[in-house]
Amino acid sequence: MLINYEFNEDKIQSPLQYTWSIFKRNNIAIAAMWVAIILVMIVIFAGYILPNTPTTQVKQLLLPPYWIDGGVSDHFLGTDDLGRDTLTRLIQGIQLTLGGALLLTLIVSILGTIIGATAALTKGLKASILHHFLDALLIIPTLLSALILIAIFGPSYENCLIAVSLSLLPQFIRAIYINIENELNKQYIIALRLDGAANIRLLRFGIFPNILESMVSLLNRIFSLAILEISTLGFLGFGTQFWDVELGALIASSIGLIFSSPWLVLFPGIAIFIIVLVFNVFTEGLRHAVIEGEDE
Amino acid sequence: MSLLDIRNLSIDIATAQGKVRVIDKVSLTIVDGSIHGLVGESGSGKSLIAKAILGLHNASWTVTADRMFLGTTDLTKLSSKNRRRIMRKEIAMIFQHPRSYLDPSKKILPQIREVLPTISIKRRLLNIIKRSPEPSPRLRIKELLHKVGIQNDRIVLASYPYELSEGICQKVMIAMAIANNPSLIIADEPTTAMEPVTQEQIFRLLYKLNQLNNTTILLLSNNFGSIRDLSDYITLIYCGQTVESGSYKQIINSPMHPYTEAMIKTILDFDENISHKSQLYTLPGNIPSANQLPIGCRLGPRCPRAQRTCVINPEPLNLKGHMISCHFPSTDKN
Amino acid sequence: MLNYISRRLNLLLINAFILTIIAFLLAQWSNGQSLTDTNYIIDYVKYISAILQGDWGSSIDNRLILQQGLTAFASTLELCIISFITAALIAIPLGIFAGFYPNHFLDYCIMTIALIGLAIPIFWLAVITTMLPRLTGITLPIDGGISPIFEVPVVSGFMLIDTLLAEDLYQLNAFYDRLAHLFLPSIVLSFFLIAEIIRLTRRSITTVMKSNYIKAAYANGLSKTRLVLHHVLKNALPSIIHQLRLQLSTIISFAMVIEIVFSLPGAGVWLLNSIKEEDYLALPAAVLIISGFILLFSIFIDIFLMIISPLKRKSLYVD
Ligand SMILES: Nc1ncnc2c1ncn2[C@@H]1O[C@H](COP(=O)(O)OP(=O)(O)OP(=O)(O)O)[C@@H](O)[C@H]1O
Ligand code: SF4
Ligand SMILES: [Mg+2]
């Protein structure tokens, strides 16, 4: 045969490489990815990089940030009404909020995937009961269910995390369930079944590659909601108590000072905003890369 | 006289691995009032050419052409609004998967009514004076459907596309296509996924249209055998390159390109005595995927006559309207 | 069709049943009673019959929970509805534009706004907004639902309507006062809603725009306006509405948080105060009222979608 191998220099890329090569072209998403990585690093190594200890109080109260008149370089973002360093408390807040949200997203996604996949692959009474139960849980607003759980278990950071995960879990299970269910009805899954694929194999090779895009946006959604909800509960005073303070509680504790030193309210809010924004841009880029990879 | 004249049409599609030239300098001249068959294997780019003619490309495509004339208007120079107007009047397309080209949330009736030519006010006034009212839209639609061979028009018109079979959807598409009396109909594999009887009906319909209304038809197909006897002119493409183009006689009686020869050999002739279970003739190898196209003549790796010079793109050879793109066309005429 | 409705109603009953069980457990817990294994069915039946007779118990300060909850939730709904209408009017055209001209410069601007809107923590935005009147010098109320000088009798619970009904008392002053009180909170809520609606609309429209029938309609030479009005919107709207309905509980959550920041009497303030005063009977009431509303509303929307969208009907034949 006359096949000339010299012409086939391009290897066919694996879907993952392909997705990556599309993702790489998106500069904004790449930048967001790096910021996200840095943020995660901050969460992990917060203990080592804190400029001051969060509880030490200095004499200078309500210092403005460094670049505003009256600011000092020791306290880059200034101090609060008890003379605690804002930057330190901000980093600690990021650690608690972002770290909590990441942990929670991880747990919710693992549990949710297991439950959702099992439910989708089993038929009959059990699945139907789960289905209706989830439906009922879904129509309780997340804030309400978090409030209920906190009322029952008492306010603390851990309980706040548990409450938020329990209120997000039904959403995740439901979305996974619907996605898998939709895929299961397609012809190629039937073909795989006829090939004798067991359930695990079906999930791994048949379903997951095809629901990747919705998984990415679902994870992003759960993560954003987790951040916003943890900080909302903190803001309402149901989250962290006393010294360890996450971002929402930080805002709540400074509301009274909003006119005298607005940055105490501004910085934590901006931190939350940047976290959510960065992760959103990153996952949007990822999602686009996945879609485009499928389109072509 | 040529109705559609395309010279060196190229389409590049941006993919993650960079630009891929899926259509490479295709030229197409369609004579007014003829049926022109465009034949190529699946994936050779027929639908892409059709979409480029209609201007239906999305942002990731770059379409370039030296010349793209419909009659005397230059399609490449038109604004998108004007182009749509021309398309509405002059060109109609019958798509490959008809059901997906019908709006799923609307019944068939409003969809057909939408493409009916609007009657100008002047004509209406004239009609009032002459006391010969225009037939009502409903009647005209009925007539159209009967023309394409749909008898139970009332049921079809009141259905949503998903309630109809692909064959009926195809007929509806054809009815919509001929509603405007276009001068050119592009039929993109109008008979895929249909049983032979319907296939035959649709081909006969297209033939009748061509004979009675003098409508020019560009017929795309991957089945050389099924359309060759319908076509006045035939163009073969392979992997986005024109291979050979000419009138029916030229192509069938004196094919000069190795690909055409192979295609003709692959058509089963029942007169011929083929011994039971003998191997049928095919070219070796497969059609390459879009990101692994060979350079030069794309048939190269599969061509029985290929030589070293074939890595350079062959210049098309024009012998009295018979175009061949090959360095080594066969010259033995029988 | 009837089949579908009856199935939805079936679902409604099952969901309502689960909700009442949750509420029942909560009520038991808040009364400090532990379940004994002999009488819980009887307890449940008693609880349900009390609920059905409107006897929802009373709060610590001896007010009827049912009235309190309904009034509070009506006020929350009022905020949601106003914000939603504003947001839809602004966001749907923007979303359509962005979906229709993807990768256009304006598309990028619109999507950036949407992204920002989704990333801003809503309670923080509310806190910042409370600073606005002081900073800009515009006089706008930033706390409370209505000035205390007006004593509007509760009729429908929707205070805007009630103020209109009480016109003989204060002319339209109470109405304007209420509007002014709702102004900033609804701006904050609609900021989020705008972002969400833009995102949903754009996504839905781009999916439709990619489909073959739009290409065909384009090839048939339809004008752009006709394309949008007759083909794109018809196919995009059902999925937008469906997605928004899934967001309903998030919207209500956000509305409650905003109310708390602006001390706008409503479900949020009511719940927060009840929890702070350890008056937990409000919790089962809130579950029943808020979730009950969401449940009914969802089913209503589902049936509505069934009626307007033949595609949804098609999926019925399949299963
Ligand atoms: N959007 C796209 N992006 C990248 N490649 C594309 C795209 N659309 C088509 N192609 C490539 O262009 C080639 C031609 O496709 P086309 O649909 O025109 O083939 P065809 O001749 O109509 O085949 P068939 O007989 O199956 O209809 C294919 O090999 C395909 O890989
Ligand atoms: S140019 Fe060469 S490779 Fe191409 S068809 Fe002719 S002989 Fe074959
Ligand atoms: Mg095709």
C-alpha cells in the first residue's frame, strides 16, 4: 500500500490534551487559574504566611490601609477597632471561608456523585423514594434549611459547614441524577450495555465523559453557592464564634464602623467577590474548552 | 450559460490544532437548467460547500473564493441582508437531516406559510381590478404538498415535525424549497435514511421539477450509482478537492482521473458476471480524517498511479469543459 | 395532558406529605417533646389536623404564627416580584442581544456585568448600598418597611396593595413611602437577578441559534426580527423559564438576607428574630409557608410550560 507515514506527523490528541490545548488559548481563564491556585495556596499555608497573629492587638486602632494618609507599613491594610491587623484577619477569613467551601464542595461532590449515580442506575421503589425526598428537600430554600440545622445543632463554624453541605447536597444529587438519567436513555449507552459493560464501566467510559461539561458548571455552581452561603451565615452571626472569624462575620462585625473606616467592610467583601469571580472565570473557560472540544 | 459559477472556493476551519483546510480550491460551474451531481464520499465536504454557497457558516470558518457568481450578482460582495433577500428569491436548499431543519416548536403549516412569496400590493390591486383573486395561502400550500406527493395534507400540516417521519419531513422541505420557484435548488443528499421507494419518488420529483420548471438542481450525494443517470453534469470531489468534473458523457465514457475510474468500477452492474463472493473493487485505505490530510494531491496515499510529483497540488486540466486534477490522467480512450 | 397534570398533582401530594413530616418533626423538636414510638402517628395526625384548621400555635410574644408568617412572607414576595419585574425588563433584552451576537464587543460587556453580578456577595452589596444615601446625599430610607407614622391595616399582606387600599387614610403618601422603602432592597436583589437572567437567556439563545432550523430559516431569507420573534424566542423561552423556576428558592433566600440587612420586615427578619429568641415554632411554619409556596408555584409553572411548549409535550410521549 502507498500509505506515506511521513504525512501523519500530528498525533491525534487525547480528549484531555485537546481540551487543555483549547483552554490554553484562553488567556483570561489561564490568569484566573493561576489566581485560583494562589488562593488555594493561601488557604493551605495561611498559618505560615500570616504577617501578624490574628489576635494581637496594637495600640493604633482603626488604622487606614498603607496607601492612605496615616497608614503604616506594618499594617498593610490597617487595623480594626480593637487594633487587630486587617490583613492577617483577612487571610484567616479567606482560609476559613475558601477552605471551608473547597472542603465542602469536595465532600458534597463525592457523596452526591455516589448517591446520584446509584439512584440513577437503580430502578424501583428505593429510587422513587429518594427522588421524591430530594424533590421535597429541594424546595426548601438553602438559607432556611441552613437556619433550621443551625437552630438544631447550635451555631459554630463546623455546624455552619455541615448545614451548608446538607442544604447543597440535594441540589447536587438531583443535578447528577438528571444528567445521568438523560445520558442513560441514549443509544450509545444501550450499545455499551449490549457489549456487556457493567455499571461502573458504563459510568466511567460511557456517561462521565459526556456529562463533563455539566459537571464542571455544576461544581462551579455548588462552590459559588457554598462560598456565598458560608459567608452569609457568618454574616448573620451563625458561623464562626469569637476569634476565628470568616469573611462574612468580618463584615458583620465592622458594619458599625462603615462610615469611620469603610475598608473594614470593603476588603472582606472584595475578597469574597474575587474568590467567586476567579473560580467562575476559570471554570467557564474550562467549560468552553470542553464544549468546543466536543463540537469539533 | 452558467447559473452558479464558483472559482477556487476554500474553507478553513479553526480547530484546536490550528486551521484545517477542509475545502481546497474547489471550482464549480453549474449550467442553467441542468441537474448537476456533486459526488463524494462521506466527509468529503459536500455539505460544507453547500453551506458556503448559502453563507451559512459560523465564526470559526474562513471562506475564501476567487469568484462566486449567481447569474450576474457577486455573492461575496453582498451585505448579509441583501444576500438573504437573494437567497429567498433565487436559491432554496433541501438539507440532509430534514427534521432537524424544521422548527420543532411550530406546526408545519405556519412554517410553510412563512416561506411563501409575499404578494406585492401592486399585484393585489391588479388582481382586484382583473377580478382574478390570488389563490389563498392555504390552497397554495395544499397544492404544493400534493406536488411533492403528500396526500393527507391536513394531518401533515397540523403536525409538529417530531410527529412526522424523516421521509415526510424531506417532502415538506422540498415543498418549502419549491414554494418560491427558485432558480437553483441545492439538494443535500435528499434521500439518505429513506427506503428505495421514497428515494425513487424524490428523485423523480426533482427530475420533474427540472424538466417542467427548468429549475437548476445541484444534487449532492455520496452514491455515485444512484444519481449518475439523473445528472447532466457531474463533479467528483475527494477530501475537499475537486477531482474531475464534466458532462455525464465525459465522466462515464472517458473518465481520466484514477478516483473516478475507481468510483465507476465500484458501481455494481448486474449485467456483468461477477462470480459468487468475489472481492468487489475498492481503493485501498480509508478517507483520511480532517486533521491528517496528506499534502499535495489528497488521493496520493490511496492512488494506484501516484508518483513523487503528486506531493504537489496538480493544476486542473481543462479539456473542452472536462476538468481533471491529476498529474497523470489516463489517456487511453476507448 | 390530563395524564401529565395528574402526575404533577400526585407529585405535589407526595412532596407536601414529606414537607409536613419535616415540619412535624421540627414542631415536635421545638416543643421539646421527644418522639415515643407508640404515639407518633397519632401525634402527626393531630398536628396535621391542627395545621389544617389554621391552628399553627403562637409565638413567645403571643402572636399567631400563621398570620405572622403569612404577612412576613407576603412582604418578601413583594420584594421578589418587584425586583423580578425590573430585572426581567432589563435583562431579557440584554441576554437576547448577547446570545444573538456572540463574541460581539457588547456581548463581552454584558457578560462581564453578568459575571460580576453573580460573584458579588449579596449581603455585602446590601451593606454597601445602605451607605449610598449618606454618600450621595439622596434621601432614601435604608431601614424598615414603611415609616412608623403610617399604620396600614393588613389586608392582603402585600403592603403596596394595602397602602393603596388605605388610601382614605393617608392618600397616596403611604404608598410612596412604601415604594421608597422598597427601592434600595429591590435594586440589590434585581442586581443579582439581572445577572442570572442574562446568563440563562444568553445560554439558551446561543443553543437555539446553533441549531439547524435556525440555519434553515436564515437560508429561507427570513428577516432578523422575524427570526428572533418567531423562531429563536419561541424555542428559547421555555428553557429560560424552567431554569428560573429552579432558581426560585435561591431568589427567596437572597431576598430574606437583603431584608435582614435593611431591617425590612419580612420572612428573613421574622425567622432571624425567632431563632434569636429561641422561638422555634416559627421554623416549621416557615417550612410550610415558603416551601409550600415554592411547590405550588413550581407545579403551576410546569403546567404552564407544558401548555406553551410542544417540545415538552413531546417528551411526554417518550416516557
Ligand atoms: N464545524 C466543523 N469543524 C471542523 N470540521 C468540520 C466541521 N464541519 C465539518 N467538518 C469536517 O469537514 C468534512 C466535510 O464534512 P461534510 O459534512 O461537508 O461532509 P459530507 O460530504 O457532507 O459528508 P456526508 O456524506 O456524510 O454528508 C468532514 O470531514 C468534517 O470532519
Ligand atoms: S495527482 Fe497523483 S495521486 Fe493524485 S490522483 Fe493523480 S496520480 Fe493519483
Ligand atoms: Mg453532508
